[in-house]
Amino acid sequence: MSDDPLQLPAPPASRDSELGAFLRSHRERLTPAEIGLPAGRRRRTPGLRREEVAQLAGLSATWVTWLEQGRPVTMSARALNSLAQALRLSRAERAYLFALAGKPEPRAETDPGVPPALLASVHAIGVPAYLLDRQWTALAWNQAAAGLFVGWLDEGASEKNLLRAMFLSPGLQALVADWPHRAARLVAEFRVHSLRHAEDPPTRALIEQLMADSPAFANAWRSQDVEERQGGRRGFHHPARGLIAFEQLTLVPPAAPGMMLALLMPAD
């Protein structure tokens, strides 16, 4: 039997200390030459100095030091994004940085291309289905959806953004049963959705334009109501089919974060 004392496992590191270790590791991997700085005299530690990272990111050197030391520091998404750029983080490393900081990662300025399989799936679905981008503009829809959504996805409609059609298309307003309630809820859902990428110029432009074009949207937006996007029963006053009802299911495809796939199953 060994006389060595029992070695207990070390306690798990805190999220703050993990974040600090991650930042320090990536700072030490960068060389001055990689960011266009002269090598200068011999350095005591590998990589960049904290002051250099702070300067590149436009942040306080003290703030960067505290982060590396694992102190609980409040961080904005903008500051984290600046750090990620200064440290030349990859896409996966950037996502990990935001996860460690407990912040939602802002989306890039432009959406990645839609996976071909996702587009094909929309047309393979037998019930009305459509795919929305981050601003809730329809990217793809099947024939069943075109036949249902008069004033939005039908052949004669020119406005494919769901919010703009909901508030500016008389055809869609007449189609949607209980339009005042559904329209207000749609705005409350978009408020939550848009917060995840509020820095996107297209998102800001969409909101500003709707505020100017639609008093109903402006009133709903100023109400500050928030709701998570959800499915449920949807009623429609269809010009050819009369009053019809569906159960809506909204999915977020893992291969296309920020997009939403909506399916409408006929209700019993």
C-alpha cells in the first residue's frame, strides 16, 4: 500500500479562468511579424504583449490583463469581436470565445450560402413550407406555400419579406385570420430574433423603413413586447378555399443558423 497521500482531483476551472487561459494562449501564438509589427529587441515571453493586443483591439491594456487573470469582467459583444479580430481567431475559435464569455455570437455581415440540400428539402415537403433568412425574407418556398400565402408568396406578389408583407400587403392582411393579434405577435417575435444580430445593417434598415412605412408596425415595435418564435394554430381566410386552419412548426436548421424553416400541417 502506498504511503503517498491521496491525490484529490483539482476542482474544475471557472468559466472566467478558462476564458483567461484561452486568450493568453492565443496571444502567445501570434508573432509581431504576423500583425505587421517590427520584431524589436528580444522578448521575455512568446507572442505579443498584452499592450499590443489591447492596441490592436482598441481596448484598455488593464482590461485585457484582467481578462487573462480570470477576473469577472463585463464584456460587450463588440469588445469580444475586437479581441477575436486582434488575435486572428478562426471561426471555430471565435465561437468558442463567445461561448466562454456567455455571449451570443453576432452573425457575420453576410449570410453564408444556403445549403443546396436545405433548398431541395423545401420543395420535397408535401405541405406548405418556406425558408426565411435573418431578416425574414423568403429564400425558398414550395408550390403549396405559394398557393396558400396570397399577397406574399403567390406569383403576383412582389414583396417577399414576411414583415413587410404582413404590414404593407392588403392581400396578406386579408388572408391572415385575427390579423391585429398575429401581426403584433410577429413583431414581438422578430424583436427577440433581431437582437441576436442587431449589428447587421440590413436588419437595422428593415426596422427603420418599416417604422416609417407602417404606423401599425411602429406602434407594435414601440410596445417593447417580446415573444419567442413558436408554432401553433394558424387560421387563414383564403379567397378560393374559405376559412382553413393549419398547425405551424418552425425549425432552425443546424446547417444554416439564423434561417428558419416553417411547415404548415393541415389542422384536424
